[in-house]
Amino acid sequence: MIRIYYANDYEAMSRRAATFIAAQVLAKPDSVLGLATGSSPVGMYAELGRMCAAGEITFSRVHTVNLDEYYGLSPEHPQSYRYFMEKNFFSKIDIPAANTNLPDGKNPSPAAECARYDALIESLGGIDLQLLGIGHNGHIGFNEPADAFVPGTNCVDLTADTIEMNSRFFASADEVPKRALTMGIRAIMQAKKILMVVNGENKSQILERAFFGPVTPAVPASILQLHPDVVVCADAPAMAILAAKHPEAVIR
Ligand code: F6R
């Protein structure tokens, strides 16, 4: 089941998404949260940091597993997802460092790292709530459009486009990662709840396709239509097409 919540702007979207995470952690203080990087959840992380600082919520018993990490980047690299998470979230809340997990981009064996990560998720008892963003092409994590859904954590080759887009963040072209480790579709679909945050007009087309088009690995996020508990928090620009075509599906 999918519930789509309309927010006027990015701030309102972020507050609403933070409320869902807070409710999860209040109901189950030892929750396993699956987390994402990217621009969409930054405001939500800031709001959760504020709530934690204000004593409204504690993450002291929470465990986290992030969706993805660049292969080849150390945790200290400013473009690594570990660095992003420390800066935007972990440093702002009271979670023990040992409870936070991302794929290890420095493991010499990608295959061993993928197996380790899947075993870790299993040993935590699976994910209670998985946070997702969505790519313009419908990707979730680094699960890109393909001929089939990939179940387990896997190491993907980044497309030439993605490498090109990322190069602006790096000192030299050589530094741009060519591969990434990503949680697969199984762990995402086995999460008890999914929370997706989406903002910006440039996501409006893919948002409508993902939730109202056919379920297909050509749009990886479309598989979420088969998940029993999905909440989407989207701002007005991201919702433009969806709200016009399916007004009955939008919760205001
Ligand atoms: C990040 C991730 C990606 C992003 C997606 C949207 O960990 O898994 O799938 O969620 O690329 O990114 P933004 O939020 O920057 O538009």
C-alpha cells in the first residue's frame, strides 16, 4: 500500500518525513533504519538533529544501514557517503558510532563486501524502516534501470553520464569512482516500512511513472508498488504531474 503525502515546499516535506522517522523510533527505540544520502533528505536529517538536541527523541538504541557507498573511497573522503552521513546526521544525533553501517568502499574484494553487508543486515534482523530518494531515471540506491531486479547487495559500474556528472565534485578525473556498492532490491523490499522523500519539479515525471506506471526493472522504484507499506513525502513541484493525474491518491 502506498500513501502519498503532499507538502507545500521542501521544509514542510522535510518536517513531515522527520515525523515518520521519529514515530518509528518512538514506537521501537531499537529500530533498524535504512538510510540514504543525496540532497532530498538533508532537511529531514537537520530536523531530526534538532529534535534530538531538544530531547524529543533519542537514537541511542537505533542501528543504521545505509543504502550505498562509492567503491574505492575511504570514509574520510569528502565525497564518500560515510562522510556525508557523519556531517549531515550522525554528528547531530546521539547514536553510538558502532551502530552506524555503510558498505565499506575500501574492502579489496567487492564480492566479499557485498556478502558481508547482506549478512550484517540479516544479523540485525532486517530493516524496520528504509528511507529512499529516487533518481531521475527511477533508480533507488544505485539500482539503475536494467533488464532484471538484482536481489542482493552488489557492485555496480557507474554509467559514463554519472561519472561525468560526479567529476565536478573531485579534484581530478582519476579520483571519480567508477563503481559503487549498493544494497539490492531484496533488502529494500523486505524492509517493514519504506519512506521516500522527493522534491523538485525535475522529479515530477519519474514520481508519477514509478507509482502509476508498470512495475518493471526499467524503472527500479516501480517495484515499491508491490510493497505493503510505503509512505511518499513529496513537495508541490515534485507532485505536479501526479497530483494532476491522480488527485484521489494524494493526502493533503
Ligand atoms: C543515495 C541514493 C540515491 C538517491 C537518488 C536521489 O544514497 O541511494 O538513490 O536517493 O539519487 O538523489 P537526490 O536526493 O540527490 O536527488
